[in-house]
Amino acid sequence: MRMHILDSNNESAGVTMSTIYEVAAKAGVSPATVSRVLNGLKVSSAKSDAVRAAAAELSFSPNKTARSLRKQNSEVIALVIPDIENPFFTALARGVEDRLREAGFSLVLCNTDDDTETEAKYFEIAVSENMAGVILVPAADHTDLSPLLSRNRPVVAVDRSTGHDIDVVTMENRAAGLSATRALLASGYSRVACIAGPRGIETADDRSGGWQDALNLADRAADPTYLCHANYRVDGGRAAMLELLSLADPPDAVVVTNNLMGVGALQVLSEAGMAPPAFGVAVIGDLPFTTLDPTSVTIVHLPARNLGVTAASMLIERINGDRQSPRTVVLRNEVAIAVGGVPTR
Amino acid sequence: MRMHILDSNNESAGVTMSTIYEVAAKAGVSPATVSRVLNGLKVSSAKSDAVRAAAAELSFSPNKTARSLRKQNSEVIALVIPDIENPFFTALARGVEDRLREAGFSLVLCNTDDDTETEAKYFEIAVSENMAGVILVPAADHTDLSPLLSRNRPVVAVDRSTGHDIDVVTMENRAAGLSATRALLASGYSRVACIAGPRGIETADDRSGGWQDALNLADRAADPTYLCHANYRVDGGRAAMLELLSLADPPDAVVVTNNLMGVGALQVLSEAGMAPPAFGVAVIGDLPFTTLDPTSVTIVHLPARNLGVTAASMLIERINGDRQSPRTVVLRNEVAIAVGGVPTR
DNA sequence: CTTGCGTTTGAAATCGATTTCTGTAATCGT
DNA sequence: ACGATTACAGAAATCGATTTCAAACGCAAG
């Protein structure tokens, strides 16, 4: 039999958290009734008022750990992303956070550095912490979600898809590659190269596919040496740009398929005295906090924040019991704007 | 009397999490013994082996919620910051995350948008989730930490200090302002203005104080109209820069006291055709992912990541029972580098 | 052979909120 | 006015791991 000592002479002001038992004692009711009041179940208004008064007086706030243990779920969700320092993921995280907060959830941030092991460890944590769900930007295309799925934890994938049959939110990567390339062609550049992401990464292949499409539609042969693969980071962009510039017949413009590689490419170009518009550059992905002249670099804006908001919304629906079959949402890119100027001659 | 049904024919493969009771049953010992094995307490090696085998077979992972409820603490800490999209805080968060992860903690990210209400709400959550501690970049100088402190939750403040007597990690803001200004003077600029942060914000006052110091030491009067206050964001930097340019006797250089305002100021200057080095610019804080020419803008690097690592380390010490009186750590800035070129004439 | 101390282990209490179960009181219909 | 429902509220079980308490056992010394 459990004993609850309810000492009224609480000397040590507020050092301990007040519990539902103390509230019950002060209000002259049972703990069960307190719980009912706090959860909006039917209770006579007399007792209900007494409970509310007592709770306010003790500035009672229910212990989430106990609640979570009993209800077998918490109001915490995990956001698992490759790199919190990449502004794209930051914007995405911001969208997730905003949406979750208005729904009363908190966000645990998990940084994987694109490492599958780290990712797996976070899945274990998510389960053992009884988290309500997971929003995931997969580190690899073979991410194993079974630790989560077998425990019925809802998962929404963002940006990249997984091998599993779950909700996914992506964007029109191929169209982004297409518009970026077309913008450069329209500006008068004729030899347009492409710095793609790592081989085998879905977004990378799609975006460079869009570049191919654009060239085909314009009846230009896609010179295979004009397609570089790099690692989606600044140094990758630098290396690829250097390689392109050293070709026997170098391009006069380039489509860079993510934001950080765009920074690298632009750095190299400006070091070489070929900053846009001397050399045409289109970047897929935003470069916040740069001081670039917006008329000389074409930027295809990606809906990073909206990706986050959408994923969060879908996850919340699942948490609330939505059982429809998995959906794939493809967000439209906010169109390529700021078309670059014509090369100086 | 509690009953634990231990069904051996677990048809629904892995749908439920296995518990310590199932491990105990499979190993032929009591739950208490399982707990002891898992926590490294003295147990005979025969039973210890049996437990470990059973745990492995069931791929048992202890329920953190139950553990947290019983032990009255968790392995989760909260990082409360004003803006997750600001690269300064991102780098700081990254430092915190890395340090915490190697110590086995997880990180809950809390975005306040510099709003005291939101901040207070997060404190409540931290307490009711039994979090082990809080790392805080205060939204205001009057942040009320009593909800945390009265419950003995360790708190470390970063970047800005609070009214409370707790651990703080800051950096040499005044020295940063001084070096930035000196670098501009050394490059030959003579009328150096300053775009400071909001009035009353500690870091803002210190950095602009450093600007004053530098001018005094160089025996130059600090023209009061050369000191602008702005809101630490891009638009603030823009507005302040425009104001400076419109003065009757405009400056020929400016010290900008944070990264985002630096972006705003540079945008305005390049729109006005006065990009550095035509107009001298020194920025306090890093501008990652920009394509600026590093020889024309002076950057005072701030130890953002290290701030995070240090704060996390201090918090972990407190969590582990360190009771020494509150410390204030002041990190050295990684010195101003990349001194700008002399104005064109 | 017995008393005594130390070690290992299990039974049960515990953390705090939720929820089922059950009993009592109040309400309704005829 | 009486039996049948319904509404309300408390006692106790529950979530799963930790920890206290006490029993049981082994071994050593007298």
C-alpha cells in the first residue's frame, strides 16, 4: 500500500515540485478527481473550482514523466537531420519547430552528420524516451526504420525518401534543375555545366536530371565532362568548380545543385576574377545572409521552411490517429527568380 | 499487488517494447537483479551472464521514462536560444550538441524569438520533463530563472549574463570592438562609425564601448552621430547603414557589431556602389557561407562553437554534483584577422 | 557445533499521473 | 412513490525501472 505524506508545513519553499496528491489534499478531493479536472473530464463544478484554486495556489504543473509513463507516449518529437549548420536544414527545423510548438509539442534536435550509426542510435533514444514521432531527413537511402516502425512510432521522411512505405515530403527537384538551366540559357550563356551532388543521392540525380532535360529541350548536346559530382559541401563545390575551369573547353556557366556547393563555386570564381555575370551561375537553394548582387546570380528558392511545416503537420495527424495509407507530398519550388544578366560580351 | 503477465508466445513480433520483467523471466532472476546487472552493481557472474544473454536476445533497451520517473532526473538538457536561423547560434548549438552527445545526453532545442513569455514556457517544460539542466542564451537581461533555480535545476547562461548568480560563459566583447576599430584605423580609414546593437543589451554596449576605446586611444573624438543603434538583424543593419550614409559628414568606414547587421550594411553599401574597400567595413561575428572577398572586409571571429562546448561542459559538471560557487568564463575571441585594404584614394 | 558477519538475491515500495473498477447519490419515467 | 439509469467520485491498479528492506546462504572464528 502506498503512503503519501502530505506535510502542510512546507518549509523549504518550492524546492520540490508539487504533486497531484498535494493538490488533491488541499482541494479535499481524490487525486483521480484532480486528474479529471486537469484533463477536462466531467466533474461537478464545486470540486472542479476547488481543484483549480488549489492547483493555482501551488502553481502545480503535472509531471510529464509520470504522465508519459502511464500513457505510453509523450509530447516530444525528434527531428533527425544531417547538419544543423546548413541553412537549408536550419530553415526546415524552424518550420518544424513553429508548427510543433503551436500544437503543444517539443522538439528534440538530432544531428547525424550523415552517419547511419548515429542515426540508428537516435532511433533507439526516440523509442526509449517514448517519443511521439520522428521527422527524418535520411542520412542514406538505406536507412533502416524498423526500430521505429515495429514499435508503431510514426515517421515522416523529408527531402529524401526511404525504402519504407511511409509519409514523405519532397520538392520538385527535377523542375528546379530545369528552371535553373533554362534561366542561364535564356540569359545567353551557351556552354552550361552542372555541379551535381553525390551519385546515388536522390535529390542530386533529380536535379542534374533537370539540367539534362533542359539541354535536350534546347537541342544542345550535354557534354559529359560538364557534369561533375561533388559532396554537397563548400569544399565539394570548390573542387568541382576548379575542375570545370581547368577543362580544355571550359563552360561559360554552371548550375550548382545545392546551396553550400554554390558558395564554394562562387568563391572559386571570384578568386579567379570570373565572378558573375562574367561567368553564369545558377544555384539551387537559398544563400541566406550573403551579400551577392541578386541580379547576377540566379537562385532557385527551395521551400525549406514549408517542407518542415508540412512534415510536422503530417506527423501530428499520424500521432492523432490518422491511419490512411502513406502519402507523398511534393512541394512546388518557389520558382527561379532573379535571372542573371547577359555575359559582358 | 501488481501482476506481470509474462507471455512467452510473443506472436506480434517486436510490436511492444520488452521490459525488465521479461528479461528477468527469461533469465530466471528477479527484475531487481536485472536492474543491478544493467547498472553495474555487484551480481554473481552466473546470473549476470544469464541476464546479459536474455537482454541481448530480447534486444532489451530500458525505458527511459520509467527510469527518469524513479530517479527524478533524465539525460535530456534544454538549449534555449533566441534564433535558430542565426549562424552564430547554430554554431553554438552545434558545440553544445557535440559535447552533450559524447556525454550521453540528448538535446532539446527551444527557440524563443527573444520573447520572454516563450522562454518562461520552456522553463516550465524543462521542469515538468525532469530535464537535467538548461543552457540559456537569455532573451532579456531580466529573465526570471526562479522556476528552474528553486527546483535545483542547474542553469548555465551563455553570451549574455542574467541577474542571477549562476555560471556564465561569455567572450571579450569590448576587446572585439576595439580590435575591429583599430584594424580599420590601421588600414587608413579616418572617420569610423559604429553600428551597435539595441541599447541596454550587454554585448551591444560592450562592443560599441570597444569602438569608443579605440577612438580614444587614437586621440580621435568619437562623433556621437557616428554611433547608431539597431536591432541585431539584417534589416537593422540596413537601416543604420542608410542613416550613416545620409549624414551631412558621412563616415568612410564602419564597425558593425554583429553578423546579421553586417550583412545588412554590406548589402546597402554594395547597392550604393561603395562596397569595400571603397568603404571600410569590420564585422564582429562570422559570416559563414558568404562569398565576400576576405581581404576587403575585416572579420572578428567569435568563438561561437567553443561557447557552446564550454557551456555544455560546465553544465555537465553541475549535473554531476559540482557545488563550487558560480563561475564566469570569458572566452578569448579568435583575434581579428584579414585586415582590409586601404581605401582607393 | 554454534554464533556472527558479510554477501547475494528477491519481494515489495516507490516515483506521479492516468484509468479502470466500484459504490453511492442523484435523476428520470411511469 | 418506486425501480431503473445515469452521474459522480474515490480506492486501487497500472506504466517500467530503481532501491530499500529483509531473508537466506556461506564462511570463519570461537
